[in-house]
Amino acid sequence: MTTMRQALCPLILLSLLGCGGDTDGDRAGPAGFDIPAGFPEPKIPADNPMTAEKVELGRHLFYDKRLSGNETQSCSSCHEQALAFSDGEVTAQGSTGQFHPRNSPSLTNIAYNATLTWANPVLTELEEQLLLPIFGEHPVELGATGKEDEILGRIAADSTYQRLFARAFPAETDQVNWDNIVRALSSFVRALISGDSPFDRFAYQGDGSALSPSARRGLELFYSERLECHHCHGGFNFTESTIHAGSVFDAALFHNTGLYNIDGNGSYPSDNTGLYEITGRSSDMGKFRAPTLRNIAVTGPYMHDGSAATLAEVIRSYEAGGRYITEGPYAGDGRANPLKSGFVAGFTLSDGEREDLIHFLESLTDATFLADPRFSNPFQAGGEQ
Ligand code: HEC
Ligand code: HEC
């Protein structure tokens, strides 16, 4: 069996992903989700163990507009399942109309992210991070600040929630509180695991025909030293910023990919300076986390600020070794950004090779995940389970 898989598995993948190893189908993970073949055990905080009941409660809260101050938005307003829990917008707009400077990221395989959000090295736990969209005021997303008791009242009065909270937190009385809301939402987000794309069937499930010849050529390009993509988007989750139960160190890595160079010294737009915003170190200007590329075909527009409309546009920027913006307030030659990563040096692709690379990226789309009823809106007809 293993030998057979190894025969199907390109050598380069074998060394990078360990494909062809002991990955015999999905395994039961912590209650609430299955671990796909090829994936390690996720790291779950000891004080918020996964349970199917918390995931189900979290699913309801995720889709519930009553969680926002003015009842106009839920998490799903910016994180839609059909778009791998991104929103299709350039940058996000909160419940009171304020714009967020950043693009809403996909919530694919968040349980494995070493750090959370586009460029924050210290935000590592969902239980902490989710306070931002709920209570944050700069910018306002759900806008719960100042309406905490009113929102709890709306939820506590609903008999469905009374049942769901009692099941999720059976040892407690007065279960409807913000700590438990955040615990349940975190559990739901951790359950959003995607590992059933054509690429997974090819690399981990022994199905040599799951990728078209073009996508296979794209795969070889992706892992080549010419393109260097895998240095930052490597591993089972297509980002080196990954953590799991067996990790020995926290790999929190951030890179400048030469998208901007406003002043010739490497400046990025002032509302999106990346890691620099947190550390204040000038060398951290424009550094962002390499996001997962799973489901990337459905999560455009791309980059931290949604400034690349298509995958072809993203690839052309890497081909050029950065982005040259000729006019407007952000004009500048990103190719010459002095803070740019050495892995973004540029390369040449033929039109056919670019197509192949796009076909490979498209093979990371997991149709099961995008329509999985366990992650769908429970308030829509037929959704209640
Ligand atoms: C107004 C749109 C909006 C709403 C509403 C919203 N988010 Fe987000 N979400 C974003 C944006 C934008 C980011 C990126 C923030 C950053 O990088 O600073 C983000 C980031 C995240 C992340 C981190 C993802 C990663 O890749 O590290 C998680 C998890 C998340 N949101 C979950 C939620 C949950 C759960 C809710 C509901 C409580 C929610 N979001 C509500 C727009 C939104
Ligand atoms: C030096 C590390 C590095 C290398 C090499 C690299 N990337 Fe990236 N990639 C990143 C970072 C960091 C971001 C986010 C940048 C930002 O938003 O400013 C990103 C963003 C992306 C995105 C958009 C993701 C999203 O959710 O919006 C795609 C697609 C992508 N890269 C594909 C590739 C491909 C294909 C290659 C090889 C040609 C490649 N990357 C090489 C670090 C890298």
C-alpha cells in the first residue's frame, strides 16, 4: 500500500510533505472534527477542549446577527462558507459602516495557524483574537461594546439557545455569558477543517488521477527552486506559519513580498504597515504572514488589503519580483523594496506555465468543505440539526 502510494507521489512531494507515509484515511480527532489524512493532530487549548456540543452552539452564534450591537451583522457577514469563509470584498466593512483596512481572510484550517490575523506575532489563541471582531472599536466590526448586557439578554431569552448552552456547558448554571460565547465560537472556528481537495486525493489518498496533467505540472513549478513558493507556503497547510500538537517551536514568520515601495525606502500605506505596526521596528515594515493557499481560488481579492484582484495578478507580481505601481497615492517600485524577502527575486514563466500554476492552485479547492452541512447556516430552512 505504502509502496504503491510512494510510486504515485512525486519525489519532491515525498520529501516535503511526507506523502506516501502512514496516512491511511481520516482519523477521529478531538471531538468535533475528523483529522484529514496527512494532517497532524491540532493543538487545542487545555481550558477549552473541543466538544461536538460547543461546536454546534458556536455554529449558531457564528450565523446570528443578534450578536452585533445593531443586529445587522454576524461573523458570517464577512466569513461566508461558499467563499471558504472569506467575503469577496476588497476590504471588510463593519456593522456601523466603518471600513477595516484589511481583507477578510479565509477561515480554512485556522486551528493550525501559528498566529492569528494578517500580521500579529503575539495573537495566538482564538479565545483572545475573537474579542476583536466582537468588541473592537477601531474599527467597529460587530460593535458589541456598550451593548454587552442587551446582547446577552437577546440570546438568553431564546429557547433554542437555552437548550444549546445547557448542552455545551452542562456543569454550569447561568451558562449564557461572554466567556462561553467566545469558547463556543472558538470551537466552531477550530472545527473548520479542509483537507479533501483534488490535491489531497492526489498527495495523501493515493489517487494519481485526481490532478490533471496541467495541475501536476503546476505542482512541480510550485515546489521548484525557480519559483520558491513552498519556502513560505509549504507543508500540509500551505503556510509555514503552522502549529500543531507535536510542534517543537512556534514558527511565526512574516515576510515583505514587495507589494509597495511608496518612498523608495520600502514604505507601505500608513494604515497597513504589517508587523511594523506591532513591533515598531523599521525592518518589519510591510511584513505579513504567508496565508494558507487552501481554497485560494474562491477567496479573492487577494493580499492583506485585497489589492490583487485575481490569481494571475498575484503570480505576475511574484514573476516581476514585486509590484510596480505607476500612478496614484501608492505609486512606487515594489520590485526595489529594500525590505523585500530574498525569496521574492522574480522569475520568468511562459503563458502555459502560468496557466499550469493556476490550475494547481485551483486543485486546492475543497468542494466538500464549501458545502459541508456541519458548517452551514443553521437558521436557513433545512439547516437546523
Ligand atoms: C466586518 C467584517 C468582519 C466580521 C463581522 C468578522 N470578521 Fe473575522 N476578520 C475580518 C478581518 C478584516 C480580519 C483580518 C483582521 C486583521 O488582519 O487585522 C478577520 C480575521 C479573523 C480571524 C483570524 C483569521 C486568520 O487567518 O488568522 C478569525 C479566526 C476571524 N476573523 C473570525 C471571526 C469570527 C468568529 C467572527 C464573529 C465573532 C468574525 N470574525 C467577525 C473581518 C470580519
Ligand atoms: C517570502 C515568502 C513568500 C514566497 C516565496 C511566496 N509567498 Fe505568497 N505570500 C506571502 C505573504 C507574506 C503573503 C501575504 C502578503 C501580503 O498580503 O502583503 C502571500 C500571499 C499570497 C497569495 C494571496 C493569499 C491571500 O489569501 O490573499 C497567493 C495566492 C500567494 N501568495 C501565492 C504564492 C505563489 C504562487 C508563490 C510562488 C510563486 C508565492 N506565493 C511565494 C509569502 C510568500
